[in-house]
Amino acid sequence: MNIDWSNLIQSLINSVIFTSLGLVFFAIAFYVISAVTPFSIRKELEDDQNTALGIVIGSVIIGIALVVSAAIS
């Protein structure tokens, strides 16, 4: 069984690059959400237990994950 090391290393590098880009997009999206909202997201989620806000932020994260996964494939 022969392993194509160059192909394996190239795939690993691509995975690291797309993971890094995905994390950057997540950070940018969270920054935009927190900049647009007139209230503290942390206070709403932790203190007030605002489930609707958690669902919206989760939906944004899932949407960005779908875009990143489509870019990878």
C-alpha cells in the first residue's frame, strides 16, 4: 500500500487554510452582529436567557458554515 504523501500534505494544507478562513468569517459575522445590535449580546444571552437571539446567532453560524463547506467542495 503506497501513500501519496504530496497529495496528503496538499490536502492537509487546504484543510488548514479553509478552516482558518472559516474561523475568520465567523469572527467577522459575530462582530457585525454585535455592532448592528443596539444591546449587549452577552447580557441578553447569559442574564436574560434570550432564546430567540441564540437561535438567530446559531442560524448565522450555520449559514456561514454552509458557505464555507460549499467553497471547500
